Amino acid sequence: MFKRNKDVIVLDIGSAYTKVVVGSLHYLKPEQTKKEVTIKEMIKFETPKSDDVTDRQEFTPYFDGKQLMIELKSVLNDYGIKTKNIALVLGGDRYITRDIVIPKVTEDKILDMLTFEIEEYLPVSVDQYVIDYTIQEEFEEESITKYKVLVAALEKNEAKYYYDYLEDAGFSALILDAQFNGLSKLMPYMNVINGEAIETLKSTVACIDLGAKYIDVSLFDKGKMQLNRSIDNLMSKHIDESDLEAIEFDRSRANTLSNIERIFKFYTSRSSHNAINYVLVYGGGAENQSFVEDLAEQLNENVTTVKQIDLVDCVNSYTDNVYHFLNAISTLVRR
């Protein structure tokens, strides 16, 4: 049985950088006064690349698993981190997500109903997926009480790979979390960002994870997830500095901005009451102030880079760069 006061390593393996956060799991009931989430260490290093290609029979990661584990154990040793308890957070691009409406049923019947409903959206049999869900809303329609549910499906091959990968390396794998699920738990703690008050539980907040390869857009209304979409970061395909590449990069940059805007418009067009009050950006791409400014102009919204969160206490390094580690930090918060 895992003890709550024991340290946990949270691993966020990005396509460019791997982020490591060390702290205790933070359990909090909604009615309690919120206490700071204490982070003991935040570390990042370049993710070693793999040339392998995923096939349908066996999941193959986008990173060099052997080299990544060597580097992970090296930095843990350098920082004197002894715990073997580990959690992993995966980006939204690893999941198939859908909004599904079902009649209100007892909790023991929800998963069976959702498994049937989501099957049409999956490329292979539903038996090959791990299914999870979050109830977003309960409402009445034509005198029938219904649930609006966000359903997430992850291939079992991938889930098994990560579990075995961590266990075989000598760790005790505790949690496999999704980026958008972690954010939903962290939302109550994000009421003061960069010293400014934000009513995260009384308004609609857009969180944009600017990753090197993928961009995740998550929309929360009064703290509840309403929408999650993952799109390609088209700018990642252009890396040399030729004139032709510069033109293509500018085009990809414009298309990426338009794709983010399209997600916003999809949400706001669903109801006349849907409006976005705050836009928060994080991830490695949040370092690119020029892109953040262009995003603000494209969306015609104020955009805030998450540098500090009052209720997240970072004991050591990176105290002003929380945006690198937000996904990993959120995994420490448990309901």
C-alpha cells in the first residue's frame, strides 16, 4: 500500500525534453482549504530520439527507451533522489477523446455504456483499449436526465509498454495519467497565476500546452473539462534556415495559429453562452514570446504564460518557469 507522505517521481516524456518532478501526492477534498502543492525538485533534459517506427502489433515509443532510462537514473542520482515510486503523464495526442451523451445510469453501468458508444470512433476493436471517462455535466433533455461525458481511450499495448518499461527499470509504477485529466485536478489551485487573481472555478479557462510536436488545447468551464483537442505543431517540421524553409515556416506558423483559433470558435459556436475568459499557455513553446504575442492577436484575447502559481511551492530550481512542468505537477494532485 502506497503511503501518501512518500515522495513520487513524475515523468513527462516530451518529444523534445523530458521533465521530472519530485513531490508527494497531494490529496484534497473539495470542501477543504487548499494547501500548497510542494515540489521538491524539477528537472529537465533532452529526450533521446528513437528511429524505430510504430507498428500495429507492438507499441514502439518515439524515444530511445534504453538511453532515456540511463539519463533519468543519472539525474536522479545527481539530485540525491532515492524514491522508486513513479508516475507517468501522457500528452493528449496519445488518447482518442470524444464527448458522448448518455442517459443517467448508476455508476457501475457507465463504463459499459461508454465502451459501446465509443467503439465507432476507434480504428480497431474496443477490446484493445483502456477506457476512462469524466462526467462533465448532468442535464435534462425531453424530461430525461442525461450525462455529458468526456471519454478517453488509450491503446492497451501502449499502457502495458509504459508499465513494463518502468517496472523493469526497478521503479514502482503507481499512476498513468493523461495531460488533460491532470489539468482538471490542478484547476482549483490556479486561482493566482504570476501574482494575478484568476477565477478558474467561476469562469471559462483555455489551457494551451505548446509542445514541440503537438499542441494540446483544453477548455474548462467552472473547473470542469468541456473540450480537449490535440493538434500537430506544424512548425516542428521546419528546422533549417534556408529562405525556402523560412517561407514554409511562416506558413506553418500561420496555420498552427489558425488551427488553435478554430478550436476556440468550435467551442464558442456551440452555445451563445460560451465565452472564454482566460487563456493560459504553458509547455516549452511558451518560451517563444513572439509566438505567444501572435497567438493573443489571432485569438483577440489576453494570453498569460504560466510562470508561477501561488499554491504550487517549488522548493528548488525553476521557480519562475513552472510552464515547463505543469503537466507533471498536475499529476501529483489526486482526488
